[in-house]
Amino acid sequence: ETVRKKLGIKKNNFFSLEFPPSTLDSVSLSSLINKISVAINSFKPEEIFLPHPGDAHSDHKITFEASIACTKWFRYPLFRIWV
């Protein structure tokens, strides 16, 4: 919530996928990709900020991989990815 406010992101433009912290390694990648894709398709962002792919936190690595899988340039050519 604090980060959302500091970045100036409106509440209706913030999506929680409702996964408990530190559990993404037990979630199927396809399930995560599906939930991220639904959020992207409903919001249609111009930019997406992602954790660095070399981050030591496993949830951050998994989030990066799933997000990249559903934001390929040929699927969403109109926005930039920020890592």
C-alpha cells in the first residue's frame, strides 16, 4: 500500500493476485501467468515494473519469469518493461 501511494498508483490500478508471501515456488507457473495476464488485459498498462531477474528472493525470480512469459513484445507491443 505504501509503495503504491509513493508511486502515485491509483487503487483501481493496483492488482493483488492473493498469493501468500514466500509461496510462489509451490504455485504452478501456468496459474501465476494466467492471473498476471488477466490483470494486464484488464488494465492495459503502458509500463510494467518488475523485480530484477537476478534477485535472491525466490518469489521475485518467479514473478519476473511469469511476468515476462505473459508480456512478450509480440503480445503487448505498446508498453515497456522496467526491471
